[in-house]
Amino acid sequence: MSSEPWHYEAVADEEIVYRVAPAVTNEELNELFAASWPAHAAGDFRPELGHSLAFVCAYDGERLVGFVKLAWDGGIHAFLLDPTVHPDVRRRGIGTQLVKRAVEVARERGMHWVHVDFEPQLRGFYRACGFRKTDAGLIRLIG
């Protein structure tokens, strides 16, 4: 077993259903994000979803337990954003499946590249999902 905090023994989870661009509500997304991100402020996700290349949701029964979004440049570059898994169901391979399914959707929609930014402690997770190391730049505009 790896000492990296992202490492887990994935359990086959046949109860989780993945859907591309389902009719997800603001209430469902705000509930998921509030549980997953302590600083989340409730908002309207519709503009973001409407401009996205795609998004993938994970459901345990009717309960939304995972989400990831693909932004894009209108050409051949997609950007993986907001991968989120509810704390109650983490370490079951849901995040990995969300990312892999989003990448497959990007491929199906003609993208040549999928980019992702992440914090150093998530490097192993994203490498396991197939991403390779690149140099990138970032400017923080607020706070």
C-alpha cells in the first residue's frame, strides 16, 4: 500500500451510476459541494453547465455523490474542473471513474487535449487517472 494520501484499494461499486449531462439541480449540486468544500457558497450552476463541453455525475440510487465538469476553448482543448465526491463515499473509486468518464467524453467530442490543475497532494491521483506532468502557469486574480 502506498503512503500517498490519495491511494486506496478501489472497491467495485456496482451501486454507483454515472450519467453524462443529467438533469441535475442547483439544490443537488449545492448540497454536494457544501458537504465536500467547507468554503462553498451556494450558487446557480446553470450558467457554468450551459457553457461546459460536458459534465458527469455519479449517483448512489437517486442521491448525487459525485461531479466533474469539462470546460473547453471551443476548439481542441478541454479543462477538467470541480471533481467532487461526497465525503461519505470517498475512497471507493468514484473520483477515478468520474475523471476517466469525463476524459472519454472529451475524446468522443473531438478534443485533442484534457488539461487539469491540482494541488501537489493530488499528483498521484491524477497520474493514476492518466495525466502526465507538464509545466503550467497561474495568476491568482482575487484574495
